[in-house]
Amino acid sequence: MVLVDESTNESFEGEIKRISVAEIQNLKGNKNFTFEWDQEKNREIFALTLKDKEEILGLVSITDNKKEFRIHINLLEASNNHRGKKKKLRSIPGCLIGFACKAAFKKGYGGFVSLIPKTYLMSYYQEHFGFVRMGRHLATFGDNSKYLMTKHLTDEEI
């Protein structure tokens, strides 16, 4: 995945890896993240970092909902330095969503990924990532999920 510096347009290679319960505990009290990630410790949590770097740029918690053939995003967060109008790197949420789409294709779910956003973020996910509304959930699947993967992941990652 490629992350781009907002001010210089320089590209950096990122990577996503699953983090351990100990790493999740280390996030408690971390001022770069507002969510209480330790409450997600019973779920799969993945961290986005720059390749060969330790600093966590973003996190995603996912659940494999086998009965409904979908991957559900429980929480998604970019660190404070990388969100909003003053962010340093762009594409962090896109990379994490693209990763979830990839997992949904690997499981045979046709790229079906869902999430329940905060109300004020609903239009953000729809406009920036092509999610469609399904009751309280937003979802992406099929061609849109493929698009998100090709836009945010490298060919080697797809």
C-alpha cells in the first residue's frame, strides 16, 4: 500500500499486520488514538505502519461474520496526526478498508464489507469509499470493493 505525504506528495510504502494483545494493551492511554482499543482485544486488530517502522498510523478491528458472508469493521481509526484537514499522510482509512475488502474476497464473500459509522461520518464513507446504505449499516461489495483494493493496495498485495 502506498501512503502519500500531504505537503510534499512523496510516497511511502505501508504495511498492515495483526497486532497482539500486548500491543493492544500498550495503546491504552496513547494520545494518538481516541478509541479504547483494549476493548477490542477479543477481535482481530490490524495496524498500518510505514514499512519497517514501528509507529502505528491507523488501526482496524474486524469480525468475520461467516453466517452472513461478510467482514464487519468494528472500529477504524487513523492516528491524530493523520486525520482531518491537518493530516500528514493520506489514504490511511482507504488502505485499512482495502485490506478488509481483500479479506472478504479471500473468504469467498465477494468483497462484502460492512460497518456502522457514527452519523456524521455516514456521508464520508459513501462519498469517499462508495459504501451504500443497508439499514443502519453501510456496505461495499463486488466491483466497488475491487476498486477500493486496486486504489489503496499494491498489485503484490491484491
